[in-house]
Amino acid sequence: MTTPTAEPAPLTFSESMVRAHGMTKDDEGGQSNVRFVAGIEDPHQVEELQRQCVQHYLHTTKAAYCYGYATEADYALTTVEWTPEFDESIYGGGRPCWIAHGGQPLAGPPGTETTKSAHEYTTLGCPGGVRYPDEVPSAPAPPAATVPAHDPCALLDSDALTAGGFSDRTGQAPGSPATSAHGDILATYSCGNSDGSVVVEVDLHNSPQAAREDADFATSADQTFLIDGGTRVPFDANRGGAKIINTELGVSRTSWSNGPYALMLEVMSDPVVPGLTPNHPHERLDTMITATVDHADGRLTSSSW
């Protein structure tokens, strides 16, 4: 006779799971902002622990919000926007591999709850091995041989960023480049600086012609919302695409191609206000963008990225 295997006892939230605890809104009764690691791979148990976490901290503050991470590996993955102070805030992007997030506001119930899907967890490249038994597995990525490994941050030159008045602290977008494959695009590589004011995105196409058409489209003369009040300067026949700088909106877009790669560089600058000394005048942006394009082309041509 076979003895039935006992179900594992459900976990109970404890402060030993907490990795960061911040306090805000002290003058309104206080809000606890908590991040904890459950130490399990079952997303449903993390959801339950997240609810317990909120109730635990509502005994000491009027509002409470908790981010639940399944494993230490998931908690350890950070993005370029992360700083030590970030962990005590209510935001989740700096440590994106949380499984469940929710809480109760100062106004009282009802609260909010959000659970990350299996698809989003996989797309982010989270390393914790969380198992989603109720989700259909995503389609396998293209074979590694068809998608070369690259570092898109190597295409941004720190000296050019600094000279342009932008942060030179950069980081890649999380997740595998192959997960963005669609149509004739085999992979997308992306890198931005710490505040997202400068972002370069590189699409690997199945042919140089497709990359050239993509670059031409991204900054075509139809982009009137950028061209009105701005300037558009097309590149030569080798690169395709164009450079659009709009200091009035504070939005500039540049696109060009290099072999099978189509690149788009987007810059969010301080708008120029008449009568005030501009932080990002047209000449400064133009110099930075030109230097970045030349630097990126050199890296692409030599395959050193």
C-alpha cells in the first residue's frame, strides 16, 4: 500500500524575507514600501505572501505596498535606473523580476494587485526559474546561431553623451534580443542611459535592403510632428534615413542603416525656451548626434560591439 505524499505546508510571510523596507508619506499616516524574497518557484505562493506582507505592514502604517520576488536571483537583477534609494520607493522598474505587487492606499480598501505573466517573466530574461503551471509555454527562440550576441551600449560614446549634456551611465534593455523577432526582423538590441533621455535601438533584418527601408521609414518626410518646428537632414545614399532635431519639443530622432542593421537613436532634451539660456541648443544636439552616429557606424563596421 502506497502512503500518500503530504502536501507541503503553505509558507507564511515573515520579516526575515524582507530585503528592503522604505517609509513615505509620514505626515499622512505613513506608507510602507517593501520588497521581499519568498525563496520559492511557485508564483501562486508568491502572490499569497504578497497579500500577507501588505496586511503585516498595515499594522504599523496606514498604507502598505509590497513587491514579492520568488528567488534571490530574480531580486538581484537590476536595470540601469536602479540606485540604492530606489529599493525603498514604490516603483518596480529598477528590480523588474518581481512576481506579485500590490497594496492598500492611504484612502483605505480596496487595494490593488498585479501579477507578472509567464510571457513577461520570460521576455525580461528573469533568471530565477519560476514555474508557471497554468501558462502555455512560449514558443522557443530562434536558434542562437541566427542571432549574434552584441552589446548595444558599445554604440553609445560616453564622451559624446557628456559633451551633449546627457548622462553617460548606460544599460541594456532586459531580455533576449531574439524575443522581439517579428516579420523580417530577427532580433532587436537596445541600450539607453540612466534617465532614458538617449536610447539607441538596433533591428537585425534578414537583408540590407530591408534594413535600409526600415531606416528610411523611421525618419521619412511624413514625420511631420517632429519636422514641424524642427529640422530634417537626410543622410547620404550609403546610410539612408535622416536626422531630425526638434528643440521646440525637445525630441530628436535619427535613423540609418549599416548592412542588415537598422538603427534608431532617440534623444529627449530640454526644450528651448525663448529668452532663457538653453541646456540643449540645436548645435549641441547636432554635434552629439553626429558623433554618436559616426561612433556607432565604426563599431558596426568592425563588428566590435
